[in-house]
Amino acid sequence: MSARRPLVIAMMVVTLGAGTGSGATPPAAKSPRAKAPGAGGGGPVVAVVGPLRVEAAELDQQVAKALEAYRARNHAEIDAQLQPLVRRQVLENLIRQRLLALEGRRRGISVSDAEADAQIRRDPAFQHNGVFDEAKYLAIKASNPGAYAAAMTQVKDALAARKASEQMERDTKPDDAAIRAELERTLTRATLDFISLQWKDFTSAPEPRESEILAAYAADPTRFRRPEQATLSVIAVDRPALTDSAGASDAGVRAWEQRMRGRADSALAAIRAGAHFSEIGALYGGVKQRITLRRNLLPAFWRGSAHDVASVFAAVAGTVLPEPVRATSGWVLVRVDAITPEHTAPLREVAKEIRAGLRASAKARQDERELRALYASGRESLRGEGYHLRYAIADTASFPPGEPTAQDLERYYRAHLADYSSYDKATGTVVERPLAEVRDDLRAHWSTERRRERTRDAADRLRDAWSHGRRDPALERSMTRFREIGPVPAGADLDSGWVGPELGTALAARGGNPGAEMLAIPSGLLVYQLLDVVHDYTPTFDQARPRLLQQLAERQAAEEQTAAQAAFAKDPSPYRLPDRMEFTRILVEPTPPENVTLTRAEVERYYHEHVNEFSVQEIVHIRHILISPAGPGAA
């Protein structure tokens, strides 16, 4: 808290100014005496601080100065609604000054006459063109010693208050070294290199050797190439947000974007004028940092052009782009924090990735050995039925519809006229959209139906040929996909793609009966033929892999379960859970006030007990009322 207000001795100067100018001293009886602050001169008082007072005249004077300063700075009058607030702030400042003066007295702070006199000499009233006017000062001091003494008292109180404020600041000021250390700790950034080791990454299998990691890193350097990228900080200029009414029309969206562009340009101009990027960001919801941008991988909010991307990589680190960049909502101001050129990632960045890949490869090799051992030991148990079949997929995308003739569009239009008709309430008739207006839509629908017709026709002919024991090589080649496989184990996936489960379900439904069938699939039609069933068939290792993987997973899970039970039996302390409390909670909803039944006696009793809540404090107390008649009349 500081009380460094100007020391005003204008009262003494005005009191004696007339006599000084004429070279004569006015009579003592007509010379008003200046008063020390809070000394009390008989005027109206607005505040009392201990023995000191704040008079209405001083308050009015300081308020007038504050309003004049506002006008000089802003070239406009302050809003009338804010003037009471200004008056309150000025009054609080005057009270604060009195409190400091009393604190100075309590602390025993003394101000010498020399200090007070030196302060008076620095008053603008005794300066002329920036130079102290000794003659004017001595003339005023000699002509009215009472006013000078009052001014000295005023200055001493003010200086004592100032010294008290400075002492309080020193007493309460935190240690600069502690603040500096805290700021350095908060603002300092450290770059750490570390390797994260997690228990789940380690198994009983041997870990990859360092030589293997180095060899894998050197074997394929292109695998670890990192593209050029920029690290950005951005300020989103999108407030106030686009309203629903404005967003309902293109014109409203364009007008909002123009307003946001204007605000973005203003913010950018402030940054160029010297404002800190973080200060501007605080006005728009903060700065988003550590945003990565690559030429082929842009941030989700980025809607800038190729020129904006080029500007980012052409900028010097630490600079702000000269133009705002369009975003999904509004605009963004972009600061380029760092540019990282294309490079090969150092080993410390990719060592963990390489190590994980080598672990996975080692585990896959171990699993492969165990799978082959399972296959060798349980081959006889894998025997069963095998299917020999062929199948073809007819995808609608593989059968072009061709170009429709005018007659084709006319027939399609007439056949689907209901789709292009609507009821007109005004005339009470059905209105048909003309063919010329819907030609493009007709072409699209005709092409779709034509593709389906050609696909179905090809699939029907292929199924008919296979059902009668014929082959049609040309028709089979026209299919999207054609395969003849087998024998394959019954119940196994007959294809690695999505068609495998479809075929497996269809074959299971046939019960092993040979024949040809056609199925509808999402992209078209599937035609298959079960040629024959091979009994007592032993699947190959690749065909048995799914079943072997399941057996291996079950065996490994059992081994892990056994190991976990043994570890728990040996030392259960790591798995001990903390104490737990179980309780039941019942929530009772309070009765709404409007549903509470009250008697008149209860209402009156509550009113009398809380009458102060329903009363208005006395504002004016009138002792006498004087009535003055405006003119003659009857009494």
C-alpha cells in the first residue's frame, strides 16, 4: 500500500497570491488559513478516521481532478453511471491516506522541517519554466506565516504516511531471492533422455542383445527417417462463437468470419507493436502449445492453404506468421517455435521400438516351434472331413452398366414416375417433374439397377452351368474373383478374407451334400460348388494353424495360472487389499416448500420472530416540518 499523492498547497498559494502580485500584504482578518488534512475546518464531513476527518470539500476537489484526468486521457466524458464508483474509489483512497498518517504516528516516524520545506519547494506552484522561483516562495512564506505553517503540517503528515507505507512494503515484501528461485524453477525446462522399462515387457524369454539392436538399426535406415516438421503455438480467434441463427445461412457465416478476421488482424497488429504473444493469447482463451505440423499431416483445426504451410517452414523459429491462418472455426495466429528438418531418428529414440520388434520376432519364432511340435504330436487327432470346392464372387463394381439411350431413360422415367411426382396443395393436382430436370438422377439410378441386373445375370448363368456339370471359362474369368480350393478341413476358414466365414456357414448348412448354390453378399453375389467330400483327411500345418494357436494359448494360460497360484501360495502379501467398508446410504428428498402445510398461527409467529427481514431500515428521521404558504389564503 502506497500513498504517493501530490502534496497540494494550492490553498496557501491562492490565499496569498493576490497580495504577492500587488506587493501588499492583505489584512490578517481577511486571510483564510490553510488546514492540515483531517484537522477539521467546520465543513461537512464524509468520513472520520480516528482523530482525522475527510471533508466533503476535499472529496469534491479530488473527484473533480479524477474526472478531469479521465477526460484528458480519453477525450471523452465518463459514463454518468460510473461516476458514483469513481467517487467511492476516491473516498477510499483518502481514507487510506488517513490510515497511513495514523500508522506513521503510531510508528513514531518523524519528519524534519528541512524535509517538509524541501517538499514544498518542489511544488509546481513555485516552479517557473522548470526552475524554482525563490522570490515567489519567500514572498508567500513571509506574507502569510499561518498558511505556511499549516502547509508544513500537511506536508509532514503526507511524508510520514509515505514513510509508513514504505516501511510496511519492506516489512511485507517477500524475499527477492526466494521469488527468483521459484520463478527459475517454474520457468526452467529440462530435456531428459530415459528409457522406460515396464514389467509386462519382460518375460522368461531372453532379451535382445545390444548387437542385435545395432544391427537392426543399421540394416534399414530408411525405416527410421523422420519427415520435416514444425512445432507451433497458436491463438484461436473465434470469440464470440458463431450463433445458431448466423450459422443457418452462408451470408451469416461469411459475416462472422469477416468479423473474426478483423479481430485476428487487430491482435496481430498488437503483437507487431510489441505485445507479448502470451498476453494476446490470454484475451482469447490461452495459447495452445506444442502443436506439430508436417507437410503431409496437418493439425485437425488447420484449414490454411499450401502457401500458409510453406510460410511456416520458411519462417525463423520464434517468429509469428505475417497473416492469420484460416481454421475450422475462425482464424488462428501462428508462432513458429521450432523447425526440425528431415532426418534419421537417432538410436535413442527408436531403441525401444527396435527392442519391442525383436522381442515380438523372438516370441513368434518360439511360438512357431511350439506349434510345429503340437502339430507333430497331435496330427492324428486333427483328422476329419475335407471339402473340395470352387467359388466365384460377382461384385457389382466389376460389371459396367454402359451408357443409357434416350429410350432407356424414357422407359425408366415412366416406370418410376411416382418418385418424381408431388402433390400441389394450391391447385389440388399431382405435379410431375420434367425428364430434363431429373435426367442426371435418372442416369445414376438406371446405372445402379443395370449393374445389379448384369451381376445377377452372370451369377445365374454360372450357377446353372456348374449345376449341370459344365464349365464356362470365359464366364469364370469375368467374375471379380474365382478360386478352386481343396481339400480344406470342414469348419476351418476356407478363405483368408471376409468370404471365408460366409462359405463355412453355407457348407455347414448343406451337410456335406455336393451341389452349386448362390448367396447374396454386401457387394454382390457369391456362387460356390461343393465338388466332393474327402473323409479321414489330415489337414496341413497351415490349415491346422488356427486350431493349434487355440491349443497353444490354452496351454500357456494354464501354465501362467499354475505359476501365479504358486507365487501367491509362497507370498500373498503383494496381493493384499486394504480394508474396505461397506455401508448403505438412503437419500431423503426434502419436501418442496410449496407443499408444506402451515397454519395461520405458525405464519404469524414466524413473521414476528423475523420481523427485521421484512422491514426497511430508517433512512430519514424528521423532527420538524416547516410549512411555508405560497400566498395569501384561508388559514
